[in-house]
Amino acid sequence: MPVISVPEDFHTDDLYVDLRSVLDVPLYLKCEGFNFAGSIKLKAARSMIADAEREGLLTPDSVIVESSSGNLGVALSMIAASRGYQFLCVTDTRCNLNTRRLMEAMGARVHTITEPDPEAGFLGARLDHVRQLCASDNRHLWLNQYANPCNWQAHYRSTAPSIAERFPELDVLFVGAGTTGTLMGCARYFKDSGRPVTVVAVDSVGSVTFGGPPAPRMIPGLGSGVRPPLLDRSFVDDVVLVPEIDTIRVAHRLAAGGFLFGGSTGTVVSGALGWLAEHRGGGRCTAVAISPDLGERYLDSIYQSNWVSDIYGAHALELGPLRMG
């Protein structure tokens, strides 16, 4: 069986990596990082902007504003530039330098929050700043990826159906939880379809999304300091929390096998490894995990040895056997 699965009528929604060649685990990785924006966030960005245009909320004077750890900001920068809108991204110090430069290269303004909210962390501080901007100038239009139903609807219409078509015998789907847009879109789709697919949410230790205690997190993408309004826990079958050191180790293990993915992918794959080991053992199982982006934007962070050792300790890159739950 080929390591990379590409249908003859390939488009960017159809690329999967068979991880058995790298991790010896029956898990397919749906690769979402091959579109022009470089991440799965392009789907939500297109959906939210199209809705705002239909509703007449965007005018030539509008300034689109959004809080983003990076990927949605890049997607919105690209669309705003192509359609003649102004865009202001509110991010924080965890956003990768390359990501900020990408946004600025496409004409976006980037405001970086340097101090977290004492209770709600960097996300809380970013959201406070967005609200202040909107209150100070009515030209600002906040798309609000954290509460906008167009976020999850984009994945209900595209991501989940494409997985269902490619894997008609799918048993379990692993989805990272950030805004929970991808998670909710996929979980709602499979519940509505009546197919017996187990949907497992993968989150970072330190995230409060599923009720865990808050703790510092350094890898952008997954996790949240504020419970996402989009989340409906009733659609999720199980939750796995992954320490960031395991994220780092799995990302490096994938890179050593020739697949350079982002930090969120390391988290999702790590969570999938542990869940499959605990719940499916050696049994036959068709499993898919969603990879939000590729790894080039993380070369100065999770793939930079000094950055990793400074934050997680010198032992962090001692790969050894992967933790399986």
C-alpha cells in the first residue's frame, strides 16, 4: 500500500498519509496544508467572509478584524487582499514570526498582544482588544471565528463529507480542538449521517475547552484559555489531552520519517496513538486524523532545538519509544 494516498482526480482535499510506514500504527492523516493559505483555516475564512458579504456587512470602508494564533490570519489576509478589504489580525507572542511576515506581506496589519489576561490567558487578552477596537470604530467588523456558525458549517459541507467518501468504513476520527469549528462540523456531520463513527477530540494539556485547569501553552493552534462558544460536547464521543512535550516528540518523529507537519498535527497524532492503543489494541480499525497545516512555519519554534530545550528541557528531543497512552 502506498505511503501517500492520492486519488486520480486529486484536489487538495484528497491527500492522506498512511502513517504505518512511519509510526507502525493504522492511522491515515488527512493533510489540509496544501492550499494557497497553507492550512485548513482557509475553509472557515472563505465561509465567514462569504456570509458577511451576503449579509451586506462588508463595505469598501470595512476593516475586517479577527483574533488568530496565525493560520486563520494568513487565510483572511489572502482573501482580504484578493477582494480589496482591509484586515487587522490580533495575535500574541506565540504566533510564529514567519506567519506574521506572511500576513504583513499581503497587506494585513498585525497587532501582537504581549501580556496575557490573568484568568483567560492570551486568548482572553486578544478578545478584549478586538472588542475595544470594534467599540472605538464602527468600521471594524469582527468575524468571530469562536462563535460564528459559518466556521463549523464549512467543515460540515466539505471536510467531513470528503472523509466519509474516501473512507466508507471509517471507525474513528481524531480532530484537534481549537475554536472547535473543524471538530463541530465533522462531529455534527457524522452524527447526522447516522454512521457509527467515533469522533475523538484532541486537545492540549492546559486548555480549558473541556473543563481542564488552565496552564501555560507555547504551541499555537490547538487549545484555548476561553471555552469556545461553538463547542457542543454532546456531539463528541471522547476527549484526549496531550502534553506539549508529546506534541514535540511526535512532530519530530514524523519529520524524521520525511513528513514535516505543524504543532497541531503533532498533538492530534499523539492523541490518536494513545487512544488507539487503549481502546483498539491490535484490533482492526479504520482511523483518520486531521492535520491542519504543514511544518515550515514552525522551523523557528518546535523544530528549533534551542527553542525546544529552553522551554521543555534538554530531554525533550530524546525520541525513544513513543508514549502510547
